[in-house]
Amino acid sequence: MNKDRKVMQQELKVHKDLKEILDCKDHKEKQVNKDRKVI
């Protein structure tokens, strides 16, 4: 039981990190698109 909880926490952390990376990437692309529209 304890082991499973540890694994779940680990996966949650990885999932969170992944989401942040994707959000960051998405945000950068939006910034780039905004810059292109300005030109």
C-alpha cells in the first residue's frame, strides 16, 4: 500500500512537470504568433 502511494506520487509529479513543460511550450508559441501578427 505504501509503495503504491509512493509510485502514484511519483507519477503525479512527472505528470505535473510534463504539463508545465507543455504549457510553457504552448505559451511560447502563442508569444511567437503574437509577434508575427505585429509584423
